[in-house]
Amino acid sequence: MSRHSSSPRIALAIAVFLGSLTLVAWRQGQAYTVMSDVDSLRAEISLERAERAELRQRIQRFESRAWVTEQAAERLGMHLPEGDEVRPLLGGQQ
């Protein structure tokens, strides 16, 4: 083999090698982009879970007897019955 006949093969090998390096670099770039998106979604999910937990706590507070009693007193002027204010309800009998 002469030196001139091996030059195109070497050039082709270098071109293939550079092409494969370019492909690997592109794929890694894509992977980093996807991983960044995944991290963003995980952070968003974490925030949504925290908000959901806070909403559940607020619901529990609003459903509590103490809160309802307090609001009834403040907004409607109502109070819990005492002593002679309590009237027993008889099931359908008068």
C-alpha cells in the first residue's frame, strides 16, 4: 500500500470518529435537558404536595366544632345553650 491510497481511509476514519463524538455530545446534551425537566417536575410536585397538606389542615380546622362555634358566635351572635335553654327533643311525640 502506498501512502496516497491510505489517506482517504484515514480521513474517513477521522470523520467517522468525529461524527460519533458529535452524536455522543448531542445525546448527553439531550439527557441533561431531560434531567433538568425531571428535576423541575419533582420540585413542582413537592410544592403541590405541600400545598395539598396545607389545604387539608385548613379543611380540618374549618370542620372543627371549636371553629364553627367561634364563627357562629362572632358572625351570628349565637352561643352554646346553658341550663334551662336546653330542650330535649322527643322523637315525633308532642
